[in-house]
Amino acid sequence: MPSLKFCGECNNLLYPKSDNNAKILLYQCRNCQYAENAQPDPGMAPCVYKNDLLTIAREQAGETKDLETDPTLQRSNIECPKCSNHEAVFYQDQARRITTNMTLFYHCTNCKYLFRDPKIKHR
């Protein structure tokens, strides 16, 4: 498990930062200009991982279990395209709300099929 590092000058938390010119990893304070080279902990291999949350190709529904039993979700009488049942729970997509139209995902309470409203054109 990685350990937390603290600034030698102001005792605030140090955050990882890359120096792309020197191609090294640093720990740098966000309150003052203190920085130190990142040394792997003894017995640990150095590892750098980047998780870019803004790279989303398209809106997709998340995987959630037992949606049909959730009492907090709204219900609709929309017809399921798979089993023709007329009850579904629905929720709004949470991704990229600023740059895209609102997307509602429907979850059939009978066959658990996940779908969007077929009357609305989707990009």
C-alpha cells in the first residue's frame, strides 16, 4: 500500500507530479514550491498509472443490479422492446451533461432489459 508523503517545509500533503522535460516523477506541495523526487518504497516496484475520466466515447448505461426493486426510482408505463411489458424504472445518464442532451435509460421490471426511448433519436 502506498504511503502518504508530507511537505518538509509546511507539512501539507505532497501530490505526484510529472516533470515531462526531465522524465521523472516528483512529489510536490500545492501550497508552497517544495518538491522531491519520487522514490519507490523498499520492496515495491515503481508504478505510474493515469486514469483519464474525461475520455468517454459515448454515453453508456452503468451496470446496476436490482433496479426494478429500487423504491426511489421513478416508474414509467413505456413498452419494453424485448418483452412488451408496460412497466419500467428509469434514470438519467450522469455522463457529459454539459455537452450532450439528457439521456434517459429504462430498465424493464419484467425481463430486466435496459433500453432508451425508441421515439427519441440518439446520436
